[in-house]
Amino acid sequence: MTSNNPAVFLLMVNGQIEAADFPEYDDLYCKYCFVYGHDWAPTSGLEEGISQITSKGRGSQSLVWNFPLDITFKSTNPFGWPQIVVSVYGPDTFGNDVVRGYGAIHIPFTPGKHTKTIPMFVPESTSRLQKFTSWLMGRCPEFTDPKVVAQGEGREVTRVRSQGFVTLQFNIVTKDMKKLGYETTSEHSASVFKSLS
Amino acid sequence: DLPTAEEAYNFFTFNFDPEPQQQPRRKKRHSRRREAEEEGEGESGEEDEEKEEEEGEEEGELEGEDDEDLFIIDQSAQDFLEVKRAEYIGYSRRLQRERETLFVPSMRPVPASSKLPENVRPRYLEEEGLYVGERPPVCLTNQNILENRILKQAEGRKWFGDDGCIIALPDPINESSSRPPLFHLEDELDPALQAVYRKALKTKHVNLYITGMGDPQADYQLDVDASGLIFSHHPLFSREHVLAARLAQLYDQHLTRQHKNLTRLLTDKVTQKCANKTKLPALSQVTQQRIAEYKQEVRHTRQLRDVEQEKDRALLKSIIRVWKELKALRDFQRFTNTPFKLFIRREKVDREQDEQEFENDIIAEVSELEAEAEEDYQRKMSEYRRQHEEWKSWKRKQKKQKKKRQQEEEEEDEESEEELGEEPEKPEPPEKPDMGDLEEQVREKAARIHRKPGEPVLIPELTVSGPVTPNEQCPRAEFARREDVAKRALFIKVLYNDKEVSRTDSRTLNMDFRVHFGQIFNLKIVNWPESIKLQVFESVGSSSSLLAEVCVPVPESSILTGSAPFEEMEFSSNQRVTFNHEGVGSGVPFSFEADGTNTQTLLTSGKLSWKLSCCVSWAVGEDDVPLAPPSSQPGGGMYSGLRQMDAIACIGASGLNDMKKLGKWAAESRLDPNDPSNASIMQLLSVVSGGDVAVPEYFRLEQLQEEFNFLTDEELHRCRRFRLLRLRSQEVPEFRHFKCVPSMEREISEKVFQDYEKRLKEGEIIDTKEHIDAHRALVAKYLQRVRESVINRFLIAKHHFILSDVVSEDEVPSIGLLGWNLFKLAEPKRPLKPRRKERKKVTAQNLSDGDIKLLVNIIRGYDIPIRRPYASKPPVSAKSGRSFAEPFTAPVSSHTPQQGSEWPFGQPLIRPFVEVSFQRSVLQTSTADGPNPCWNEEIVLPFSAPNGDYSSTSLQSVRDEVFINIFDEVLYDVVEDERERGNTIHTRIERHWLGSIKIPFSTIYLQSRIDGTFKVSTPPVLLGYSKERSLGSEGGYDAVRSRSEGTFLSLFITIEPQLVPGDTIREKFDSQEGERLLIASEVFEKEASGRFPDRPCLTTVIDINGKAVFVTRFIRPLTPPQELLDAFPNGPQETAELVARYVSLVPFLPDSVSFAGVCDLWSTCDQFLTLLAGDEEEHAVLLCNYFLSMGKGAWLIIGVAIPEVSDKPLSQSHINKTEGGKSQISVGEIMETHQWKSFEMDVKTLYFCMEPISGFPLHLPFSEIRPIIEAVHSTGVHKVEAPNVEFALAVYVHPYPGNVLSVWVYIASLVSAR
């Protein structure tokens, strides 16, 4: 693998979906998946996952999942850099599972540890009546595909409402990016990194 | 406010405690009162009575307490009411009471001792001689009362003065009234006081605010640094001062000249130019001219130099003269006023060299002059010669005339002489210039203006170190002058826009008449600076007079405080001042000489040195942002003179950026490149011209784009990787799902593009090989183009989203839905006849090859043709010679007799099986028996999407079809030897094609399941098979199909897992229809779909140009081709059928395949007949139009059929109501099939010895050759593997008008009978 002329570069992501902050809801679980471009392919690890249901602790407002992420991508082109899409679900007053938030964020470019907080949102009902009936029936409006939130296309037809935040932690390792001519760290930080190591 | 019920209750039920606070408070009051009484000093003396009062009060209170107790005991209304008689307090008693509470100060005068502190005697300030104002008059009793009262107060004594009286201000009332007299309104006002109305005027500075009012932050600051003042003349100058000032002035001049050193510069220039001139080769015209120019210049510079030299010399001389005068004056008056001292330094020079230079110079000049004189002489000479010639010719003429005249009479007038004109003067030859004289002249001039060779260079030096005679030693007049000088003080007022803004401190005038101020004024300015003036004031004592006013130019915005140089400004005033002491005065004549001759008049003048800078002290000058007011304001008049000389003034500061302009200006003004003051400009120009900045003559946007392009566009296009990426992003079908574009270009081979380029090329070249005639090729190409444009449109439309694409939201449930849900509760849990339920749909996101399977459930068949017995032979019995050829039905032998028994003729059975082929995988069912077999088998076929793309759009465009073929399995016994028959079975299986069904995959995908009984398309003639009606055998089912002939197959096809069908396009195509029509049709559509939700309702369709068109526009009566009408002149029914047949022969090309999942395109009948391809809509529309023109009532019915997903229109004439499209074939078929009868006969006659024969005609509308080959291929005739099989093939093409062709292919396979 240690060839001088690599054809692909690797992006190793591990980390976890640490916690969420949804002030109004409890007993939530989340799903995640990755959205990436044509030139990207996962080489190992799980592309999708669903977490346990977590409840708020006594007195604490955050919902902790600590749900691990571990995936390695290979790619030939930074275009279509992978994004993680997190969607959070939980029961409503009648016990139906409804969506509580969608959010997406690019995996960080630079190697190292990153903690990211994603704001979450859900699509709004088209009308008051719809809102009422969807509440009654326990069928809130959902995105047809959670991956919609990682794309810009078609978003203009939706209306969304903010819901809460999800905190993620990433540990990023890249390989051969520099050999392929992609510089993701500035000279300064690279030198700092070197001096530290 | 009324108490609430609760409050009332609480109040009444409350157990009031006796108040414990009452008592102490009372005691306090007592003590306070007691104190007061003590202070009162026995004034009251009624303590006893008071005590009585108190006791009384206390009793009263006790009683009150008792009352409260009573409340609790008995709460009747009477208890609250107390009826008493009115209380009367006697006068004396009331007075007593009042006395307790009220204090009445007495009117008696207060003794002085109580007003003053103990043991202090009153002190009267008046007696001590101090002024004490008159006290305001106050009545004595009032005063006494006041004093008494004040004394009772705390710290009452502070109100009393030392004299024991109340402190009072002096009487404030003016003795005389100062109020202006009131006018009587009736009286006329003094006309001078009359108010005059004037219109409001705006000050002229209003519009000159610098940045408008919007920006209060931008405060501009002008720093005026008034540093000092030097008088070059002042009225108080003594004579010596005058001389000294003159000396200083001259010396200054000298210094500046020295500094510039013009003489030296010009000398250098002259020498250099001379050198240049000699260097130039005198060859061409241009150089000649250049030389001439040089000469001119040299002469000019030399003149300049001479002038300068002369000036220098004169200056030096005058300095020395003034100094001498000054010395003489000092000697004369025997004191010195000024510290000036002039030293003259001699600088020795090398005599030899100096002389040499001097001589050289003179020689050079002389030679030049000589050359010039020579030239002049030459020119004059040539002129002279010309004139001389003229004169000569004139002379000659005159002589001739004279001769003539002599010949004629003597009396000729003088007029004839006059005719020749006046006699031209005889030109004098010019003098030859005297060269010796020239040299003399030059030498004389040099002696005048130039230092004599070998003479030392004189350098004057002025110092101020000389002693000044002290005042005591001066004569009285001089002393008076000096006194006067000391009295004078000066200050400067700074006026900004004619308003005084500040002034300096006044400084006294020194002996040397220099004043140093050194004050900086920071002017915060709001208005645009128009003028800044400094006014010099001189003050003597308290009066001051304006000496001079100096206008200071407004500085350029680039001049900042730190960098501004001190500038000096001269001023003068024309005041006449005379003194009676040594001061010379101003504006008055005076003389240096004792006898009063040589008078001079001097005016007060001086130099004001100032520094004015425009500095911007934004944010306390922390950032050095030079934000002086914008300098767009036209400059003041004081610059106008300067402009002509100054390059920057001439072309504007902004012109500095325009190098071209600057260069032009430099060329025009003949800027001297050697002048040091021009050095910077010259350098700039040289740099610029070296860099050769060609300023384009045109304007363009993004003029820096080229600099930022790191590759040219061509290179970018050539790069394979970028090309690949670009094509992918354009969603070109070949690359749309290209994964992992390599990161290096070298890893991409050209092969990647081969297919794509080939396709591009094919688009241009019509492949005539695949098409029979050019017309069809053109049509194919046109179709291809339409397809491409539609697909492009579709791709664009695909990126338009509506809410339902992105967000899935439940519909608001209707009453019907709720009812249905209720109904569902009541339905049986386990129905006897279960229905297929909807499965959960899978979004096509993470599917891969092999995940999707196509399930084909073949249930049963109906009316499959049965084998026909051979005509010539008895079937089973006669096996004498050709036992091998007998159909062998071994596995179902038990069954055979049964069937045989049913059919009296003992016809052979049919053993059909179904073969399903899809995407190169072929699977078949087991073999069943009889014409109505029941398989009930499920066939699972794998499905793989093209390019591994399982997105809905890709799945929609899958063009693969499911072929379901019915074959008859025929077993032939091939046992050669009769003896082996007992223990060996050796058979050969042959299969004979009976019919097929084609179902496109897209249909299955979009319908998600296909369930029903389908008609198998069978050839009209099947050799060796006959269609037999199974009369009454199936009972009820026959009733359904009684009228329809043919073979049927019950199928159920679905995809596992179920895929979400892609949504059809609903992009609103633009339309040329009227807005009202569109709205009305929309309303109608909505209404109709509301009433019949299951039925399709079309109002607008998309035509081939991609425009929405109202659907009825396609329907117009259209005359069918004349040939068809002429075929059956008497049979309208036949004609109608023929027309229908004609229409059916136009090839079918389903939209859903050609425009995969895009949309349903309708072409007009004209386009349809030109293209010769179309789907059901076009066929139906055409037929409908033909029928309409034939005078039949015709309707177009749009329904849904299975094989073609989309709406299936059925064209029904009401005459031919019974059947749709297919049954109309009959007439034409009859016409054509008689051909086949003959073919059959031929085959039979040719191979009558061969048995068995199986064959069939295939009938196809002609579009291309390939589908025909495929159709033949799919029958599997070629799969017969008998050793001695022979095939027969015949093709017949029947022409119809308009290039419509009907193709018949007859295939037969025969096994030779040896």
C-alpha cells in the first residue's frame, strides 16, 4: 500500500454521535448515514446505523448516545466530500415514532479531533389543518429520504423548523492526500503538528 | 371601596389584640412635649391641666378597648352605632387645647443675649468701617415674631449675625424703575423700529459640508502651525536694521542660488550637448535636423547660463556693497544694532587649469558663433545671389526695351518705362563676418560676467555672532526706539472661512524683529475649507492694529501633519508710520546719508512662517488613515499660476496613474532629462516605457481573468480527467454513474470515451446499412433527435422539485378514507379467497445486482392450438414404415387414451410449456397437457439494472422485455431398432413455437405487478396445428371469451422486492393555448378525477415539440388514402376494416420505451405518417380521424391496458363497436393470406413426402429489419435438431400507400422422410 504513486487517498473517520439537545423531547434515538460523491467509496466500516433510545437524565437536559462511528472512505477526488446525515426520532404523545430532526455536516477535512454541533430541523406541515391531523395521526411530515438534507437541490420547496442540536465528535486521519496534491492543513498548523509529534 | 364578603368576615371574626405599641409611643410624645415646654421657658405653665388631659384621654382609650371587647361578644348593628349628643368644647377650654398644640410666637422684642452665643458681645461691622448694605425695611413686630420663631427652631442661632440681627441681604429693590415704558398699542411705532420682513437666507456654506450629514463620525481636522514671524521691514527698524535686512535677504538669495547651482548645471549641460552634437554622425536627413536642433538648444542654454552667471556675480557684488554700507553706517552712528557679520571666504583655484577651462570655453563659444555666423553668411549669400540674378535679368530686359524705344519714336511717354515696374535695388553683397571681432565680443562678455581666470572664488558667509551695543551706550534717539520696540507685541489670528477660530498668545517684539509663536491649532472642520487666513496684529499697550493679512492656501489632502514642510509667506502693509526717534518708519522716505539725499521708502513687510497641514486625527490618530476631505473641490485661484509649470497640476494628480498621458506631457513640454528636478519623472517614464504597458483601447469586464487562468481553455478541454468530470456532471448517459474518476490523468485511457464519441459520430452519420431505405433512416435519425431533446428536457425537469418529492406528508384524510378504514375493521381476518396485499415498498437506494428478482407466475393457458392430424396418414395406428416419425407421448401415455377418447378423431395431444426469457436468462415451466393447461408455476428471473444504477430513472428506462413463449413439446422416438424398444427409450424432443407475449420491463416496474389473462399473439396460420374451440368444456370461462378468438395465458408478474415506481414527470410544459382554456381544462380534469379517481383523464397532452396542447386539437376528419377507398367501392364496412388494417400496420413504438419514463408524446397524424412509428395514441387518433372523414361517428376512448403501461386509447366506430384495434385486421388479412395458402400448397407439394411439417407465418408491420429477425429468432424454429431437418422460408411484403409495408415471413421446418 505504501506506493509512491497512490491512486486514491483514504479518509478514516471515527468518532461518535455524542449527545443531543432537544429541549422539548425525550426518549430519542438517531440514525445516521453518509452521503458522498461519485468518486467516493467506503472501504470499511458501517455506512448506516441506528442508535439506542436514550432518555434525559435527572436534571440534565442532554440526551447522550455515545454512538460510535467508524468508517473509512477511499476517493480520487475531493469533490463530493462525505457528509454525515443524522436524523433523530422519538415517540410523540401517542407513542408514534416521529421524526424530531434532520441535520447534516461535512466530515472535517483536516486530520485531528473535531467536535461539531449540528443544528437540527424538521420539515413543516403545509397547513394548520395538516399540522393538526399529522399530530393527531402521529405522522409528521418527513423527508422522503434523509439524504435530502445533504443536498442543495430541491430544498427551496420545503419549510423547516429548528428543533435542537446534536453534538458529534470526529477523529480524522487522512492518507495520501498530500501525495495527490491536496493540502488540507495550512503550513502553520502542519508545522505545529510536526513539532508536537 | 366596599369590602368583599371575605374581608368583612375576617374583620368581624378577628380577635383584636390590645395594641402594645400604643403606650411607649405615648410616652415618647410626653417626653417630647416636656422638652418643648422646658424650652418654652415657662411660657406655658399649665402643666397640671395637661396632665389632666392626658388622663382623660387614657380613660377614653380604655373605654374604647372595652368597646372592642363588646364587639366580639355581641355583633348586632346597634353595637356599631352610638348615639351621642353633640359635643361642645368651651372657648377657654379650646384655647387651652390649642395652646398645647399651637405655638404662637410673641411680638415682643427678643433680648440680644438669647440671640448671641454666651458671653459674646454684639459686634457692629458698620462701626468697624466696613460697608454694610442697607437692610430692606421690615416692620418691627414682624421682625420680632420672626426672631422669636427662629429661636424656637433647632440651630436657630445661625440665622443671626454678629450684631444680633437677622442676617439680611442688602435691599434688592432698585431705587428707580428700570422697566421699559409700555407702548400704547394705539400709538404709531417709531418707523425705525418697524419690523421689516426679509426672506430667510441660507448661509452659503450650507451646501459645502464635506461629507454630507450622513457621516457624523468623519471629522476632519486641519492643523495650523503658526510658527513664527520675521520682519523684513518694520517701522521700528533703524537704518542699520534696514541694511541688515537687505543683507540677510541678499544672502538668502545667494544661498538659494547656491543650492540650486544653476550656473554649474547649465555649464554642464552646454558641454554635454556639445559632446552629443559631435558624436552624432552627420549623415541622414534626420540627424541633420537633430544637429540643427542641438545647435539651437546649445545656443539657448548658453544664453541662459550667461544670464545666470551674470546674476550670480551681480548678487555677490551687491552683497559686498551692502556689507560695506552697513559697516560704514555702524562706524557713523557708533553703535551696532544688529549682530550680522559677513565673512568672505576666498577659495584658491588652480590657475593653470582655470585658465585652460576659461580659454576652452571661449574658444568653443567663439567657434560656435563663427559657425553660426558662417551659416548666416552663407544663407545671406545665397539670398544675395538670387536677388542679384533677378536684378540682372531685369537689367537685361531694360536694355532690350531701351533698344526698342530707340527704334521707335522719341516721344514715347515715360509710362512705358513705368510699365516695367520700379527698378529693383541693386543688392549689396553681404559683409563677411569678422571673426576677430566675434572673439573680442565673447571675451568682453566673459570678463563682465565671469570670474577672471585665476581669481579666487569668493564665498560670503553671514553670521549673527556680532556684538550688539547695549542700551546704555546708545544715544537717546536709539534708546527711545529700543524702548518702543520692547513695548510692541504681536499675535496672529487664524481665520477659517472668514471666521476667527483662534489666535495666538501675544509675543513681544525682539530686537532682531523675529517673533516665535510655535503654536499649533487643531481645527475640527465641518465646512469645506474655502479660505484660511492669518492676520498679524501688533499691539502697543492695549490697542492693537492689524499689520497684515495673509491668505494661506488650503493644503492638498495628501499633506499630513507629520510631513508638512514649513512654508514661508511674505506679507506687507502700506500703513504710513513715522517716528520721532531712530525708527525709520514705514511708508515714509528716509535716507541713510546725513544730508537727506538718496531717500528710500520702505513698507512694513515680513515673512510669516507657518505650517499648515491637513491632518486627520480620526480616533485620536491611532491609525494613520489620511482621511482629509475629498480633494475633488476645485483648487483655489492661487494655484492657477502654478499649474502651467507643474506636471501634476497640468494633467491632474490622477493623471499620474496614466503613464501614457504623462509621457505625452513630458514629450510636449520638452522636459529636460538632465534637470535634477525632473529626475523622478524621468525615471518613472523610463521604467514605464521599459515595461511597455500597453493600455488597451477597449473596456472589458474581468480584465484580470487571464492572469488567474492557470490553464488555457484548450488545455482544460484536452485534459481527460476534466472532460470525464464534466461529462459526468452533465449527466451524459455513458458517464452519469461513472464511479471513482481516477485522480491522475494518466490513469484514464482514451477507451473511456470511445463509446461516447462513437455515439456522437453516429448521430451525424446515418447508418444506411441498417435501414432499407433512406427515408426510414431519416425518420430514425429524426426520432433519435427528438428523443434526445426530450431526454434533455427531462433531465432539466428532473432537477425541479415539488414538495411531495422532498417531504412525504400524509394527506388530510377524507371522510371516504375514514369510512374505508372503518369498513376494514369489519372485514374477515382470514378470507377464504385471499387477495394479494400491497407489500412494503423499498426505496431503490442500496440495491445491487442480484437483489432484484422478477417473479413470473404462469397460472394457466386457454385455447392453445392443438396438433392437427396428418392428413395423409392415420395417426397412431399406421406406423408401418415410419415408426420413428410418430409423435411420441410416452410420459403421459396413461393420459393419452383419455384425451383420445374425448376426441373421436384421435388427434394427437398438445404438450405445451412456457418459456420465459428475460435479460439473457431463459427459464421454462414443466410441460403440461392439453389445450387448456394449468401450470401454476413460479419462475424467478434475476434482474440487473444497466450500469448497476438502481435509481428510479434508470430503472424506468430499462428497455428489456419479458418474452413469454408457448411451445409445444414434441417427442420423437428415435429408437432405431425395434428390438430395443422394450428396454430403451430414445426420444428426441422438438419444440414448436405456438405464440408469444411480450411485456416490457418498464410496464412491470411502473405497475409494480401484472395480473391477468393475456392474449397470446399467435401467427394466423400454424402449420400442423389447428385452433379448436373447446366447446363447452370450460363452461363459464368460455362465456367471457366466446367472442374473442385466440390463445390466452393467465399470468402474474411482479418484482421482488417491490420497487417504488419512479414518478412521472409533471413539469408544466409551456403552452400556446389560451389561458382561459387551460384553466377550464384544469378545472374539468380536477372534477373528473374527483368523480372517477381510477380513470385517467387527459385534457392537455405534450406534442412532439414539448408544448402542451389541448387534446381535441388532434382530432380532425382526415381523408384516408384514395387507394384504400377505391378498394371496396360498394362495401363501406369493408372499407372501414381496410382502413383500420392500414392503421394497424404502422409500426408500434411505445413511448414508454423510447422516451423512457419521460412523458407521453403525441404526434399529429401528419408527423405520425411521416415518422411511420408511434404508439397507441397515434394509431387511435389516426383511425378516429379517418373514420370521421368517412362519415362515421367516432370517439376516442382512452383507457388503460396492461402491455403498454400508459393509457390505451381504443378507437371505436359505433358501427364496429364490438372490437378495438386488433380485430380489424381481418379484411386485409384475407387479402394477404391467400398468398400464404399458395405458399403452403407449394411447400406441401414439394415436400409432400416429408412428415411432419411445422411452420407458421409471422406478420409484422415493417419498421426495421432487426425486429423481424428477432421475431423469427424468438420462435426457436432453428432449434430443431433432427439430423435431416429442412427449413423453408418465404417473405412477402405487401405495400400500402404512404410507405406502409406489411411483412409476412413464413417459416417452416420439415423433417425429411429420407
